[in-house]
Amino acid sequence: MRIIEENKTKEIIHTCNKCGCKFAYTEDDVYNNMYGTVVSCPSCQEEIILKEFNRPFQFPDSYFYFGGKDSKIIDNETIEREVKKGIKYCLEHNEYQWFTAYGNMFVEVNWLTGDESFDITVAQNYYNQTISEEEAKELIS
Ligand SMILES: [Zn+2]
């Protein structure tokens, strides 16, 4: 026996643990956030974790991927504009670092004043995660 096509319209009933709203969702309503696979409560918008990312903390399962099929693709023109904005910001505010991130784009500008140069990083479709100091110390122990 084999499955020809999964029924993605199958409804699953869930009760929000924040507001108590009982609602039905399908596989199409499910997405990932920093903590795991979630569904958003249609009443209070609380993100309900259906499946937490694997522990221990490991790449790439524990990371959020900025570049999945639901990501906004940032075009080259916009990236160019952000790089210029970063350089301008550093020079005008005497700051050594500037960064921005949205959609599938990450841009970081570092002013290396000792070298009289700018180090510019552009990343697309990248992975990111934030962990507590406690988790970080456990990770390297
Ligand atoms: Zn709710």
C-alpha cells in the first residue's frame, strides 16, 4: 500500500491554552517560528507550539531558516540600498557596526577604522537562532 497524496485539508481541533478558544486548523496553517512548529490562535494570535525543535541545540534543526518557501525574497536593488544606508549610518553616527535583517536578507556593515576599510556581509537564505546564556554555557561544557 502507498499514499498517492496526503490529505492536507484534514482538520485538527485544538484549544488555545491562552484564551481557551476552540478552533480547527489544517496542515496549511502550520508554520515554523524560533521555537518549533506552531499554529497561530485565530482569536488571540498566540503562537501555539505543536512540536518543539529538537534538543540538544543543533544545526539546522534548532535554527530558524530565513529563506523558506514563505520568506519574502529581497531583490538586489534593495540590498544595495541597505548596504549604502549602513555605510552612511556608521560614518554619520561614528558607529562601528550596523546591521539589518528582513525577509530572506541579512546585511551587516563593520567599519574597521584601524584598517580604514568597511567589511560588508550580505547573507540570503540564512539560519539564525537566539539562545540564553545558560543554554550557551551548557552547549560548550
Ligand atoms: Zn487564543
